[in-house]
Amino acid sequence: MANAIERWVEEQAALTKPDKIHWVQGTEDEIRRLIDIGIKEEKTGGNQTFRELNPQVYANSYYHRSHPTDVSRTEHLTFVCHPNKEDAGPNNNWMEPNEAKTMVSKLFDGCMKGRTLYVIPYMMGHPDSPYAKPCIQITDSIYVVVSMCIMTRVGKKTLERIGSSEKFVRGLHSIGDLDPERRYIMHFPQEDLVMSIGSGYGGNALLGKKCFSLRIASNQGFKEGWLAEHMIIMGIEDKEGRITYMLGAFPSACGKTNLAMIDPVMEGYKVTTLGDDIAWINVGADGRLYAINPENGFFGVAPGTSDKTNYNMMRTLRAGKVYPTLFTNTGLDLDTNSPWWEGLSKEPPKNMLDWQGNMYDPASGKVAAHPNARFTVGAYNCPTLSKEFDNPQGVPISGIIFGGRRSDTVPLVCESFSWEHGVFKASSLGSETTTAAAGAVGVVRRDPMAMLPFCGYNMADYFGHWLHGLKLKNPPRIFFVNWFKKDAQGNFAWPGFSDNSRIIKWMLDRIKGSVSAKETPVGLMPNISDLMLDGLDISRDTMEKLLEIKPEEWKKEIAGIEEFYGQFGERLPKELLKHLAELKENFK
């Protein structure tokens, strides 16, 4: 008699009508065979799944080019289908579940004719972790299969963990016909189900990533008393050998990966990496927060990544040790057969294809790599990977950093007065939009906890969960940063990158209680004398401007927060309105 997994796979196969079904094992031999299929497709003029790259430049690496319309998350066609619209909230697109399933099932009907249906059993989190979740994804894309093998823990341990149970997260995906108007990403939180069609792009197609690990998992955490967050996890070792673990939440393309692998400028300090994108956070028996990274790899933005900006990520990309590394929608240097993107080197290669496969002309003013070009690489390739990466219980969290991209208003660093005040500040965060989502770039939008596109339920309830849903005895400190403040000439005033470690050191000093802070209307700010600025070419005047609070700018900020809060109505926790009223009063 078929078990729940087999029954579900049979149902989806009856709907999608593939030529054959392949159960993915996740072994290196199997991945190699799948890549070979993708390479042969390219050579015979097929769908150009993979091209082998120069192993002398990037070991065990392959190039992939997506459809030109399929290069970022499709937020306007991403739906969260709770039975009750109010439970989805104003932060999500909503469709009634039965209506959504009927509509999208018509697109899935027969969509895999002539193709192979791949069944991917995968774990989010280490298989031995009590916090890990078993999942099954179905797809017809070799690119997705290989990417999931890099990004998650694929294999028979997942099938063993599920056994005869009905309890596993289901994901049905097909690239469909790649029509941008029929590119739907449908979430059904009450069933732990995702249905995604019409896209091969990571955030839309690797269903273990944003779809499950954030949208579905955040709803699971709401019901079960934990948090699924868009956060890095990093350990900072000081001169005495003490390691402090911190989380960091930033919208996409705001430097999360750079921070997770930062090379501190302070002598005797070292950073270890546990995750660069997603954290699952549980309350331990001691009342502290503990975090695991449910992923097993990095899916990062390539443009801007270089030996100067993120030396450790470049070392990760060149390592080629565990599983292959994929480069998607970068330029392709034909002389060296290697990927290239803006920021990798000062001058572009002379003989290069752009991300759409055309000869690149630097005089055209166009970019060679798409601004959201990506790399997909296994975590075990990372030279700064923490020895606690596979700790089933996770690591204890002492601080949480929230940030965004703001050219004015928000100071370089600030600490909240309390946990509740920190939740208020994080719930009202604004950030200038980037290329990671479709739409206009550079517009300030509220992005609470960097979770606006990823929260799988009403954000008013999500804020309430942060305030009341965790049984915390010893909450971590909450900090806010803005590496992107600009001077009067429009240049970034703070150098950023490895120098951001100077600000992290101040946070460690605050956690240890070794430095004081001054109270301001927006939170606790550093005394400039307590910041480690040795060897940095920055004037006192610039530092004062980076930490400046301008009342006229904050009055506009308050108006933006009021407008954002207004859409949540009576569901918004009263504590947040109290803190907003206090902030308003501070600037009268």
C-alpha cells in the first residue's frame, strides 16, 4: 500500500502528465549525471540548462542563463491563500484557497508532457535537529533539482523521517511555459503546501527557500511559538576567545551576505558564518533565543561581490569542494570561460557575452550581468563556516541587528531602549527598494524586520507574535544600522564592508556592558569616543553627521510609519501605537 508521499506524488503526476518520474537521491554522482544532461541539452541547442566553466578559475562550477523575463521574485503574482482574507493581511496578495487551486491546477494540467518529473525529498535544517522540517518538492527543472541539492539537505534521511506520516511540507513546481502573466506562486499555509508555476528563478522555484522557510514556516512558527526570519546568523569571537552570536535582518541586496562573512578590521577578532539569509529561532529551556540556519548553501547576488567587498565569499565560490557551484545570469568571459559581473574587476573582459547571450559592448551603457545575477554555492565551501553550523540545537543569540538602505534620516547605529521598543522600531523599518524584487528601484517602502515580502500571515499578528508569542526570560539586545547614509555630494558617508565590524564591536561592548550610550529620541546612540575608529580616514564632522538625528526628517518618517500602520486597523498591537505616540511627542 502506498504511503502518503507516494500517494501525493501519484496525484501530481496524474495532473502534470510527465513522460517519466525520477526520485532524487541527492548523491554527488547523481548530481553529476543531471548536470551532464543539462550540458548535453545546451550543446544540442536545447534549453541551455548548464555550461561547464573553467575549473582553473572556479572549480566544479557551471553557468546557467534564465529566461529574460524570469530574473527576480514575482511579488505581484505571489499569493498567500488563507481561508480568511484577514489572516493573510494587507502585506500579502490573497486568493480564496479553492479558487486559487482551481485556477493554478488548470495551468499544471499536462504541463510536464515530454518532461521528467523529479521528486526531491529534502530537509530544512539538519536531519538530527528537533527544529528541522521534512519536505517534498516536485519539479520538472534540472536547474531546480541541482540548486535544491546545493541549498538543502536532499536524500533518503528525509523519507525515513517522514516514514508513514502525513506530516511533511509539499511543493509542486513547474517552469510551465514561462509566461510572465501566468507565473503564479501560491501558498496554502493551512496545508503546508506551495504551488509554483511559470518561473525557474530561485526565489520562485526553489520552494525550500522563501516559499517554505519563510512564508509557510513563519505561519508554522506563529502557531507553534517560534520565529522564521529573513536573517543572517554570525558568531563574533573576541580577543579573549569568547564567541557572541548575533542575528541580522536586511532586505535583499543590502549587504546581508557581506556581513555574515565579514573580515573584521580589529586585531584578534574573528567572524564565523552560520547563515546568510534565513534563521529559524526557538526559545531554549533557559529562556534564551536559539537559532538554526535551515539552509545548506548560499544563494547570493553576484554584482558587487569581489575580493575587496567580500573576500570570504569569493574564496567560497572558488573552492569547488562540496557539490557544484552555479552562476546564473552573469556575463560570460569567452577568453577564460568564466563568469563576470559588475564590481568583480575594474575593467570588463574584452570578449564577453552578456547575461542574455549577446556580445557585450561596454560602450552601449548596458550591464553585462543582470543586476540580480546570482550564485548558488554549498555552505561547506565557506572558509568562515562556524563549527556550530550543524549543531542540532542551534546557537544562543545575544543581539539582533536590523538594517536597511536609507540615504538620509536613519543614523549609522542605534540601540533600542527595550525588547518592546526594538519590536516597534523593527516593525516600522523603511528601506529603499533594490533589484531583488520586480518594480521601481530606490523608492522607500516599509519593510518590517525585512519580512514584508515573506511573512505568511497578517503582519499585525506577526508583530503581536514578536511581542507576546515567545516565552523569553532573557531577550537579546536589539540594534539598528544604516550603512548607506549619503553626504551632501550624494556619496556614501560610511566606508562600509569590513569597516562595519567597527560598529559590531560597539554592539559587543554594549552586550558586555563595557560602554555607556546616550539617550536620544530614537534610541540609544554611541559616544563617538567609544567607537573603534583607529586607522579609518573619517572626520569627526562626518561621524557626527552619520549619527545625526534631524527632526524635520523624522517628522516625515513618523508620517510614513503612521500611514503604514493605518492599513492594519484594530489588529495592530496597542504597544506599537504607544511607542509611535512617544516618538511623535519626542519631536514636537
